[in-house]
Amino acid sequence: MNRMSLRPILAPLAGAAICFLAGPWTGLTGLAERNQFIEVLDGRAVSVTSTDDAGPISIYVERWSTDAEFQALRAPLLPGGADTLLEALGPPAARIGVVLMPGLQNHGARSRIRTPKNVLFAREVNTPAGRRVIVASDEYLGLGESPLAAKKDRNEFSLLDIRFGPDGVGVGKLATASDVGYDPVTGCLELKAFGSQPARLIGVKSNRF
């Protein structure tokens, strides 16, 4: 699948970095106004080999996926198979956001730039236990892996299941196609056996615009 250029998103993101240095709220607000992002989720990745901080992760959402887009992604799960989940995400033009992964340190200025990954699906749902945000990509999201591995171009379905507690802080866990399920109670896609899976994203906080 050929990907749509990320320049329309990356250009203002680079400019917003200067605003972040002066003050995070000013930078986020300006970025949201220019790109009409409705929400920004910021957290820290957890290393897959330890409990160490593996760097900042930011998720920018332009809009929530429609019911039709949700049904198209849910359809492959109905027979119990997930082989066509990647195809069901739709064409590159369907991109509705971006995940910024940590950059590479000690490899030159260009390598330090944070690595962008497509967001092609995004939904939120409120449950008695708290709010959930589900995002999916047609690129492998190697949260907690080395930045070098995260920079590799790997076409693969990835779903990030983020669940917020009463304090408004969330935890995210990662699912590949075979780990994705459907919860008929919430009407939402999810990571199977969420409670037993390791956290890949912690301290997630939401900024809505």
C-alpha cells in the first residue's frame, strides 16, 4: 500500500516544536488551530525489555472515525478471522491523524526528529469503568522498542487500546491483528485479555480542542 505524504502534518509539527519550548499549552493550541486536531494524547512509552521510560509518544487525532468506517473494520472480526484487518483500514487518503514516536539520539540532527506513523482509525467510548480511546495504523507501532526499530518501514496492522482511570490518566496496550477483539457491551474494538497484557504506554493525558 502506497502511503500518502506526511508533509502536510509534519511541517506544522516541526514549527510547533518551537512553541512547545516556550510553553506547552500555547504550542498545542496553535497546532490544533492550524490542523483542526480535536485531541492530542501525550504519554511515555515503556521499554519492552525493562520498566524504563522509552521516550515520549504523542497521538494527534483530526477526527473520530465514522460508524461506516467502524463497521468496515469490525467486519473481518465477525467470522472470527483477522487476516483482512489491514486491508479494511482503507486507502492512505483515509489518514485521520499521526502517532509521533521517539527519535534517535546520537545519530545526527535529522535522526533526532520524531518518527511519524499513520493513524487511519480512531474511536472513543465512555464506559462505567472510564473512557477508552482506540487508534489503529497500517504501520507497525513498536512502542517501547528501540527508536531504530521504530523507524523501519513495516506495513502491519497495529491497534492501540488506551484506557483512562478516574484521575484522567490513561494506560495504552498494543495489539496486532490476531489480538484484536470486539466487545459487544461497549460496541468497541479492543485488545483481547487487556488486563493480562503489558503496558506499552503510560501516563497518557488528553488535551482536547
